[in-house]
Amino acid sequence: MKNGNAILLWLRSHTTPFLLSIPLMLLAIVVQLVGNTLLIRIMTVLFINIVMVLGLQVFMGNSGILNFAHVGFMGIGAYTSVLFSMTPQAKAATLPDLYPFLRPIHLPFLPSLIIGALVAAFIAAIVGYALMRLSDAAAVITLFASLVIIHTVLVHWSIVTNGPRTLFGVDNYTNLGVSAVYGILVIFIAYLFKETPVGLKLRASRDDRYAAASIGINIVQVRWAAFVLGAFIAGFGGGLWAHFITSFSPYAFYLTETFSVLSMLVIGGTSSVSGAVVGAVVVTFLREALRGIENSVNIAGLLPNNLVGFTEVTLSILLILILIYRPMGILGGKEIRLQRYEPTHLPEEEASDFSLTSQKEG
């Protein structure tokens, strides 16, 4: 009975992932029932973007360190997962020089996704521990250098990635249902990580790393844990994206995608899971609307020359305006949640338990 009340009180105090997930799931169901191909595609992209942005928020939002390498881990997860999910016939056609031990491997979709995410996390674990000792500009520069290194390897490792050319022959496993389930799962993972002791310590180091170190918080260790988890989510999201788009090149995981994911997180608010989700929703739908306007203008011939880059320029202007007038993002670093439940007629022992829980959460 006591444990049941504790779980109920915890759920009432942590409504954020439910408030974020339920509307998205209902919207996905409505879109699936309507059956409009364009809307289904947009919603699928939205959930993949949510996975990518939340992976970035896990580290960047809680540590305060700008992580340029995030999209690089997305690329690692994408290429690794398709190497395990592609049929031997597709590999022979696309990657004729592939290493012999990889040619006969053909795994189901989910194991391939997990392997891709684990490889991305493993690489992040190897290179990340030393980088987590850095802060401020030094950390940002080294993480950007990591993105450049990953991109260079993907472009020139022709045996595995087909080099700068497009890799094709990937099966289309990622549909709206699949992306929605994994997107909502990642919402809960990101929120629960934020509430763990590691997440609390990481935010303490973000606010004042000297004070955090003085009370015994191992800053390098908590940063490293978040960095590895963020890379795992990025690799998983990369696998989802690869099996949705089905053909891609290493240039899909470089500066353009980096700007896109960063703009979603900054516009929504870096410090909260709710901000990351709201930013992904706003930017995804806004980008699709701007692309529609751009294509309509070009098809109608309303301008003497084609309208090129309108979407990217408009998003850049929006990002600048957000940074100027609302630097904490749309939600200002706050979580969407119901008003905290305050029990008024609990037995004395249960009321005491709730009081302690509230103090701990506060």
C-alpha cells in the first residue's frame, strides 16, 4: 500500500513525459487514419527529429556544453545499422569491396538499430572521457573537431560507406508507427535521466562547476555518462532516419543537419525536455511550410530567378530573433507539467513521505 502510494505520488509530480507523449501519439493516430501521404511523412520525420533533439538535450541541455559532434554519431549509427540490416544482395550491388565478414550478415531491424546505437556510444565512450575534462570554448572547439573527423572518415572509408557517393539499397523499415513508438520512448528516457542523480549532478556542474566540484561531484564522470547516452540516442535516431530515407551520403550528417538539430533545441529551450520537443515540433512544421512556399513560388515562376535557400535563411533569422529576445527558448527552460499535487487528507505518515519527496524534488 505504501509503495503504491509512493508510485502514485511520483506520477502526479512527474507528468511531463505523459503531457508531451499523449498529444503526439493522438496526432500520429489521426494522421495515420487520414492516410495523407505527405502528412504521414512529416509526422514520421517529426518523431525522428524528436529522437535526435532529445539526444542532444541529454548532454547539451544538462551540461551547458555545445555538442557539435552529435550529428556525427548520428552518421555512425546510420551506417552501422544499415550494414547489419541490408541483404547480402544489396551489399554486393552497393558495396562490392565490403569486408568479407560483413557481407553475409543480415539482421532484423531492431537488432540493427541497437547495434548502430551501441557502436556510436562505444566510440563516444572512447573519445569522450578526455574531452569531458574541457569546458567552455575549448570543449566546443574539440567537439567540432570531432565532427570534422567523423565526417572525414565517413567520406573516405569507401569500403564501408561507399565514400562520398550515395549509399542505396536500404530497406524502408521506419514508418510512422515505428518512429512514434521510439520517439515517445526517448521522451521518457530523456526525462528520467534528467531526474536521476547523474542528471541532477550534471546540472549542478552546469550552473557552477567549481561549487559542484567542492561538494564532491565528479564532473568529468557525469559529463561522460551523459555524452555516451546522448551518442547512443543519436546513433539510434540515425538508424531510424537511414531506414526511412533509404539512400544517403555522408554529407547528410554534417553542418546542415547540425544546424537543423541545434536550431530545434535552441528555439524550444535547451534546459528542458519539453523545450526540446516543442522546438522539434515548431521547426519541423515550419520548415515543411517554408519548403512548400519555396516550391510554389518556383513552380509558379513568380520571381525572375528561382527562390533558393529561403527555408534556411528564414530559420536562421528566427534563431537569431530567439537568441536576442528569448535566449532561454520558447519555454524558457521550464517543463510542461500539471500543478503539483498537494495532499490534504493523507495519514500523517504518508503526508510526511510526500513532504520529503517534494523537498527532494525541489
